[in-house]
Amino acid sequence: MPTSGGALRIAVYAFDGVTMFHLSVPQLVFDEVRRQGLGQWTTVLFADRAGSVRTAEGYRIGDVQGPEVTEEADIVVVPSWFEDGRVAGAQFRRILTTAHDRGATVAGLCLGAVAVADAGLLSRRTAVTHWQAVDMLAARHRDIGVNASVLYIDHGDVLTSAGTASAIDACLHLVRVRLGAAAANRVARSLVVAPHREGGQAQYIERPLPAHLANDPIAVVIEWALLHLAEPLPVERLAEVAHLSRRTFIRAFQASTGVTPAVWVKQQRLDEARRLLETTDLAIDQVADACGFGSTVTLRQSFAAAFDTSPSEYRRRFDARTGAGNR
């Protein structure tokens, strides 16, 4: 049975010229939490003033709330930004900083990262935005480390994501952080999207997909490795499965996934560890063995580095069998 995540209020910024895709992504992902019975998450659209907005496609969206709804929001989302890249006005900057100061998470998706940066919430931090706006953001805010190679960056209180479709990844990440991997996987499965994509936005820029995945050695290796996570998976063994030399395999794997084989394997092991912690009563040492970590010490160290918590604490919060994941 799914765990209940409690009530969560999400306010999504709407403005004249926003695309329907950008506006729909956070609503689609977060509303699916409620539809799946995982928590009473509700989303509301707000604008600089109550009324309506006209999308880039020419549709008029009515019943848009005013900025006062952000005063009670747990998450405030800027799903995109104006095409001309204008600097966020003083009123909107105050909306974001006020929400942030009282404890709300602020998310700037795609070009929305620009507005979040204008509000000063990313000073001396790293951020990501659409690859076409990376140089502009870096030039406008020299105190921000702009990373063009990732899909999203989460600082806990502030999150930014790369271009367009990576907003889905970022929203699923927020579900994962608050409700656990099993809940995020359930939402992703219902939406028929990948629960967790590896790599960065660079791999999605003008890169053709393989014509026949069945004949793609990297796809074959990935499918095989996911079935053998408990076993040692050095790069030499993966290259052997792919029938490629070590050097050729590493180059092809990174080109396909955006990360090295070692990074990818570690992430899959961590994801499997989270799944087992949520859905089984296996002891921590058994989870470590089943996921290929070799020892509980290695599992705990890797878990702490990736999620800033311990396997035991993670299980306590997100145990899908007992409902202990309630927040």
C-alpha cells in the first residue's frame, strides 16, 4: 500500500507568454501524488495579480490566483520565465524571498532559474538552467556557479533544473525526497516516464537516439548490470559484456548516459538500496550485500554522501509497509 505523505501546498507561477508544457509539468507530477493516494498534494496557479493569463500557444487560462496564495505554500515553483529574459521585478523578488524566508522550497525550472537567481536565492551557490541561457545567467550573476552539465541541482531549500523536459526529473526528485523512491517510481510509472534519468542536459542536445536499442551494446550492458547489481561490476567486466575494449566502452558509455560506468553503477545500487529499505525487512547488512556494496560501512558512507541520512533513518521515514514514511 502507498504511504501517505500528508498535505502539501504547491504554488506555480503563471504569466503571459508561458508555454503550456512548462505550466503543466509541476501540476501533472504533483497532482499525480494525490491521484495515486500518496499524499494530499494540491497545486494552484498564481500570477502577479488574480485573473487570467494567456499562454504562448494563445490559450487563455482563467481563475489564476493572486500572489497571496504563496503565503501558505510549501513549495513555490517558477516553471519558466519570460522569453526576453527580463530581470525579475521587485514585487516578484519579494514573493520568492518571503516564501523562502518562512521555510518554503523555491524551485526554478528551466528559465525559471533566472528569476530565482534575480531574487538572490542562489548567491554563492551552484545552479542550472536551459543550456541556451547558461551564459546569460552566468554573466548576470557572477556569484553563482552555473553548471551546464546536470539535469537539476537541489540545495534543499532551493532547486533549479535544466531545459524543458528536465523539469519532470526535478519534480519527481521532489516527490522522491519527500515521499521516498517507491512513491516517485509509482508516480513515474503512472506518467510513463523514467523515474530517474542519469547524466546531464548535454547528452540531450542534438544527439540522435540509437536506431536499434537491441543492437546497442550500452543498452545491453545496462539491462544486464541491473540484474547483477549484487555482483562485482568493474569496468572490465562491463566492457566484456559489451564486447568492447575497456577504453572504447568507457567512451561509449559516457556518451550514451552522460556519466562514467562507476558513477552509474553506484547510483543504481543506491536506488536499489532505497527500494529494499522501503519495501522489505532485510537487515542493513543484507541490503548492502544485495546491492553490491560489500559491507554495511560502504553502504552507510555512500548513503550519507548521496542523501545526507543513514539507511536506518531512511527506512524509518519511508517504510512503505508500515506507513512510517508519513511526514
